[in-house]
Amino acid sequence: GTPTSSVSLYDINYVADDGTEACAGSPLDGDVVTSHGYISAVTSDGFYMQQDLTGTLWGGIFVYFPTDSGLSRDELASLTEGDYVEVTAEVEEYYGLTELLAPTVLTVLSSGHTLVPLAVSTGTLGTSCTRTGEQYEGLLVVVTEAQLMSEPNNYGEIEMDDGSGPTQLEDGLLSTGSHLTYFLGDTLTGITLHSITGVVRFAYGSF
């Protein structure tokens, strides 16, 4: 099921270390490429996919379906986690996030694969756009023993820290604040989550 000619997600994402720890855009920004990967999550406007079943650094990406070009968002209804897909789209840097924009070709090559989240610390992801955090963009990851350091703000963002430094828990895949308060009560600050799995995204200046 592997495409005969494609660009790996690693080659789309990888940025050489210049010693500054600053995040940088894809070397293929603006190019139309064909790539493939395993879907880790589906949203209302796109999906996340990664190169390997267990995430490898620089091997994940978000595929964005705008409303005015490329394939219809109706295509997303037929996708599910564990699908292995081939995508043709333009590489775009969107405010620090590398993504595949407006796919014109989307083919499910096989289905039913089981993805294994990559363990990562909150401090490694951090908040500001760094090269270290950027390696995890688009990957399915798991964070353990992370304490919630705040209540959800107006954007649904919750700070969390496993002792290595903070990152943010977001509401991109579900209404995280409502979900947590339903199970844990109205006050989230100070609660430690034994394990939380999700995908890494950079948006509004934070991972």
C-alpha cells in the first residue's frame, strides 16, 4: 500500500539545528507534495497523520481542508483513526504550524492500524515555538502525571505541568474543560492527570 513516489513527512518537517533553538518553517513551504501516513485524529476541518505507527520526531502533520479550495470537508466523514492514507496538497506554514493545505487527492490505502502514542514530557513540548517542541507537531503523544495549573481560559486552554515545565491542554479535539469538569468537578487547578493522550499542535503562540 505504500505509494511508489512520495515525500516523507520527515522530509517535509525536518529543520536543521542552527544552534538557536528557534522554530523554523518547512524547507518545502509552498511546494505541492504527495505524502502518506497513519491518521491519528480527525477534526471538523482536517485530520492529523503521522509517518509511523509509533510517532517519530518530525514525522507528524495536520492536513487542513479549507472551505473554498481542495476537497470538500465531507470527505472527512469517511476517515477514521488508523487509516493509512495518501495525500496530495501544498505545504504551508500557518503562524508557526507546518500543515498540508487544501488536499486535491486523498486515498485510503488501508485501515485498522493501531497507533501507539509517543511518551513526552510537558517541558519538552513547552509553550513558545522552539525547535524541540516543533519536532512533535502532529504526533500522537502521551503525557503522564501532569498537574493542571489553571482553569480553562476563554479559549479553552489549560496549563499543565508534569514537573518538567508547562505546556497547554487545548480543546481542539473535544471540549476539554467541560469534559474534565464533568468527571473531576468544577475546580481543576491542582488536579494531577495520571495519563492524557492527544495530538500536538502549535496555535495562538503555544504548543
